[in-house]
Amino acid sequence: MSTGQPARSSTPTIDQTVDARQGRSAGNGSSTLGMLSEDELAQFQDGLTQEEVDRRRAHGESNEVDDSTSRPVSAILRSNLFTIFNGILFVCVAAVLALGDWRDAVFGFVLVFNLGIGILSELRSKKALDSLAVLQAPTSEALRDGTWVEVDNAQLVTHDVIRVKLGDQIPADGQALEVKGLEIDESALTGESRSVRKSRGDAMMSGTAVVAGTGKMLVEVIGADAWAQKITAEARKFSKVHSEIQDSINRILKWITIVLPWIIALLLWSQMRAGDNSWRTAIIFTVAGVVGMIPQGLVLLTSMNFGLAAAILARRGVLIQELPAVEVLARVDVLCLDKTGTLTTGDIRGREVIPNPGRSVQTLAFPKGSSSFDAASRAILAAMVADEANATAVAVAQLVPDGALPFTDSAHLTPFSSVRKWSALEFTDGAKAEEGTDPGGTGATSSQPLPQTWVMGAPEILLANAAGDTAWAKDAVAQAGDAGRRSVCLSFSMEALVEDVLPQDLTPALVAILEEDVRPDAKETLDYFRQQGVTIKVISGDAPKTVTSIASDLGLEHEGGSDLVALDARTLSEVGTPEFEAAALETDVFGRVTPEQKRGLVHALQHAGHTVAMTGDGVNDALALKDADLGIAMGNAAPATKAVSRLVLVNGKFSDLPGVVAEGRRIIANMERVSALFLSKTTYAMLLAVVVAIFGWSYPFLPRQLTYISAFTIGTPAFFLALGPNGRRYRPGFLKRTLLVAVPTGVILAAATLTSYLTLGQGTELGQTAATISLMIGAMALLIILARPWNWLRITLVVLMISGAIVGMLVPVVRDFFALTPPTGHGWRTILLAGGVAAILIVSSYLITSRWRDTEK
């Protein structure tokens, strides 16, 4: 028994909407897939000779493909190593180590960590892409010189004849030459969960699998042109997930890259002319200015935050295959769901049994213990599915009582066949129910004959041979079909089977209604996303009625609470047209969707400005998952689908997604907080560099002094603030809100630094100390603001940072390491005045700009 009723393939193609099957040349171009005439098929019936195979291979007509990826290791290393910032920082480290004090080169460790994380992350992605393959079977049986021989799939050529059987994967595209109950699982191609019966001449596509019967196939399209290899080649193309945080940081780095060379040249020239600076000292001061302008710690912290979130989610059964993906789900506003494997488990379950209403009063005799016709019919059904292990039998068994066959006579079971679509239970001739009870339940015995044959199977077959009243059964089957459900019919006859031919007097006894098994966590998860303002769209290869029924049962509605808008994708306009894009926005449920249409729907939603997540488990989902802003694969997904997805629900639990949203929100909200710390440093470092260059002053800091400031006002607190909990919902405008805090703060801190530096002696250690402390005071004010909302952990963090900065000034060893001098009374008054004013102005600026930050969309 198969899972429901296999769909009949439309000759000669599987589904005319799939471009892989339309007008594509096969082999040497003499024919097109699925369009060979009967005479042409007969021409290749006996296979090829070895001479013909060699000639085709000599012309390049083999099934070999290039399985390399577009991202070699050398390219990964080059892209991470040879960047403008890395080059500048490498030169800075080398210059400090060669000409100055090694303590001023501490910033180099951040560079090393950044490189390591970036390279390892991309190598991991490369490994996943390299392992991607739609085709898994390595060999096939081919007819060569009249003999069946086992050959490597790469050695197949155009017009080879191969033999296929249960469990085989089709290695190339072609046509069926001979079929014996052949059924193909084409879910990898179409998403349709039911198997497809094949006839001679029907198209057979690579990557699909044989689930019943045997057959022969003529190979027509091979190598890179075959459907499975095209999917693999597309999926293997390297791409990076779009991260708003990383994109924002990259934009800032790009701006810095444009101005940095000019500032470096100007700063170096000015430092060589400033005071008594030697060329060595000028280089060290220039390095200090450069290091202050580059927010390398922000890049490192972003990667670490993504990595920590990935580790947390991994413990919950969520695999993050590309670190920034953890942020994306928090930004998603459209979630596209595949039905099978996402909303449903892929299995079926029993829903209800509808008995024959005309048999409510018993008219046939049954053995003692069978109190009614309905109960006896269910017992017969239970006996017929008792030894079946397929999904349909298991689902039917859920609806009928357990128990032995209620007959003492021997009975013969004709097992289910996917070709005839029914099974039968026959009783021996002359079997009587001498020990039966009468229909009225009086206890009197009856000698009425028992039904000779019971048949269970596809309703369209059994009801076609039915006698008497079948309207109730046809109505039940039709209503089930309208609701997207399947049905199985149980009928009986007083006649026996004759050579597997059904009797013509079948009477329907009951109809068993089956439905797909919905994931228990699906409704709760969908409710969560609706509450978050995320639009849900269901995109499936199954029939629209089936998909709509399941979606409605899960509580999905059209915007405004109206009924779901469903559409058969076979009626859609061509992908990319205005009509197609309009349908993508207006429709809730799509059925009969091809892989290219799934991909097109994702693109249409993205073109409309949406951030799109897509879930799936089949190969037919792979390209859509790859192009979505976030591709999510279920734990039982095909290897190719997992390889291209950014996120894998290892345990197959749809309810794990809200946890990913929470982690994404935490990262976005916290990185916005700490980005303001880092970019304020970039702002004041640039301003200081430009001002001292214009006026010919010595730069106010050594590299190690900037390290001291950053350790207590940026680096250490940012690490803890970034990793703390934060449930704020996502709002667009990450970069603008960050700059509204960072730029005014940077300007204020630069002014406070120069005031104290110039007042207490520019070019002197005391002046550098004054600049360091005044800058520290203003930066601490920003830290206190950004640590809100306050709790004991954040209060403790701020107190520790302030205490650490103070202790550093008081401990001689630490003070000497960072080249700081204790100020005098006048010096302290200047420092506290400059720092205090800066702190007041920073708080005021933050409050003033809050109105624009809060209204940013």
C-alpha cells in the first residue's frame, strides 16, 4: 500500500511548468526530453554497443561533471588577509615593533583574532558547499552489447538504456522505455508528496527516486545539463548572508578607507614638523592616530557575539551554518513556509471513519461478538491493515479497533499493489455464520451467508465497480478532496475474485478519511510570528486545496482576518513579470509550485522591500532557500537543502524559531548599544588627527594610552554589554541611530581632550595624561547612559570600570606602563572641568537626539 493514491503522470512530461523538461536538447540534439516518438524509443530499446559508447564519450557526451566550488581556499585566504585595513594595521604593528616600544603594539592581537574568526567561518561554509550533491547513487545497470553491466554513473552516455528498481535514484534525465508498476517519488522536483505512476514514454528526471515497481529508462540529458546537476551547480555558488550589522560596519569602514590615506599622510607630515619630534616619534604618534580611527574591536565583538549566539542555539538543536544568520530572523517580515516537513511531519494520520448509513441496521449476519454491521466492517478493516507497514496502513489502523479477525474460518489476503491500488480479503467458499447472531440482537442464530470478498483501496477504483447506493461514499470522498484530505474505501461483495479482477457488485461499507500529520508545535509558532507582525505565506508543491486546508486548521488568515487567498501556481504568469510579483504580494497560499517559481516568489518579495525567510526540506526548496535572506532547513531535510541553508533545525522542531528571533534581537539591540561606543572613538580620533595636523601640534596620545582608555570605556564593557539579555523588538535604521549618538559624542570628547591637552602642555607627558583622563571621564558618561536600563549586573560593570581606571592612575607600575604622570592641583581642576563639561554635554546630546532615534523607521 502506498501513501495515498499516486498521481498519474501527464505524458510525456512530469509537469509542464518546469523548464528543465521543455524543449531541451538531449545528447547530440537529435531529440528533446519527453518528446521521442514510439519509433524513436524502439530504436534504442536494445541499448548501445561499446563502440557507440566510446564514440559518444569521445564527443564529450558523458555524465561527468565538474564538482568544484566557486570559492577555493586561496580565495578565502586572500579575501580575509589582503584588505586595506589589514594592510594598514600590519604596517602599524611592524612600525611600532621596529621603531618604538612593544607595549604600543598591543592592538595587534585584535587583528589576529579578527582574521582567525573570518577565515574559519568561510572555510566552514566552503566545506558544506563542497559536500553538496543532489545525486547520491554511484552506479547504475546499463544495457551494453546486449548485456546488463554495472557502470559508474559518470560513465553513462546519451541513449544508454538503464534498469531501475525500488530504491534506485535516477542518475540522469530521460524517458521510460518499459514499466512494471513503476512509481517515482518526484518530491525533490515538484514538492508533491504523492508518488507518480509512470508509463512508457513518460519523462524521468535525475535526482528523483523509485518507490515501487521496476522499469527501463532511456538516458537523454546528461552531465551538467541534467536537472539534478543544474540544481547542484546553482546551490554551490558562494554567497554571504545579508547582515544589517555587518553591512553597517562595512559602510563605515568604507568611508574610513576613503579618508584614511589622506589623514595618515597629513598626520605623518605634521608630526615630523611638530616640536622636537624625531621621525621615529612621528611614526609612533601617527600609528596612535591610525589605530584610534579603525574600530577593529567592533568587528571582533560582532563576530564573537554571533559565535556565542550560535553556540547557545546549538545546545537547543539549532545549527547556525553562517554566523550572521542569527541576526537575520529578527529582521524578517515575511516567512515563507513549505508545507511538508515544516507545517506537517510528512506522515499521514487517520481523521475519521464514515460508515454506510444504509447499514445502520444489520442486514448481513456476522459472528458472535459483532454487534453491528459497522463494528464488523471496522474489524475487517483492522485485519486487512494489520500486517501492513506503510504509512497509509498505519494511518488507517489508528481509526479501527485492534483485534483478531472475527472469523474462525481461514481467509486469504491478497496484499496491496500500487499497480491495481487495492487489497482484498477472501473467505473460503461456503463459509457460514452458524454461530452468528441476528441483526436485532435478540440472540437468535442466523444462517445468512457472509460476504465472500472484502476489498480496500482507492475510492475511484472501488466505487467505479460498485452496485446499489454509492452516493454517500462519493460525497464523503468529494468532501474530503475539497478539504485537501485523502480517503480509502472498504467494500464487500458476495462474489469471489477471479484472477485479480474485482467483482461488479461491490457495496461500500465505509470510507476512512486520512489527513497529513500536522506538527504539534506549528500553530503556536505561527501565532508567535503573527503577533510579531510577520506575514506568513505557504508555498508548496501539493494541491492548493490540501495546503489551504492545513493552513486554515493552523489558524492562518489573510490580512484583516478574511479567508486565505490561495492560488494554483500553474496559473501564474511567467516569473519576473508584474503580474507574478503582484500575485506574490497578494496571495497567502501557493500550491503546485515548481522550484523556479519558489525562487521567483522569494525574489518578488525581496524586490518589494521585504526581508524574507524560507523554510523547506526537499531538494526542490534548495534554490529558494539559498536566495532567501534566511534559508531554514528542517532536520530531516535533503543533504543538498541543508548545505545551502543558513540555519538548520536539527531536531526538526518548528518551535525552535522563536528562540532564534530572541537571539537575533539580543544581538541587534546590544550591538547598536556598543557600536556607539566604538564609533564615538573613531569620530574623536579622526577629529584629533585632522586638528593637530592642521595646527602642527603633537598627537595627544601614545598608542598604549589609547589602549588604556579603550579597555575601560569601550573594549571590556562592550564585551559584557553585548552578551547580556535584550528583548527589544527590531527597528530599521541601525546605522543612523548609532551615528546620532556616536558623532556628537565624538565631537564633544575631541574638544575636551584638546582643551586639557593644550592647557597643561601639548607635547608633554603631563598634557598626554590630562588628555587621557579628561577623555576617560567623558567616555564614562557615555558608558553610563548606554548601560541602561540599569540592573545590578550593569551597575556593577560600570562601577568596576570606573574603579579600574582610577586604580590604574594610582598604581605606579600600571601608571608607568601607560606613560602617565600624576597631575597637580591645577592640573586636576583643568581635567575635571574639561571632563565634567564633556559629560554634561554628552548626556544632553543623547537626550536631545533621542526623539529622532525613537522615531526612526
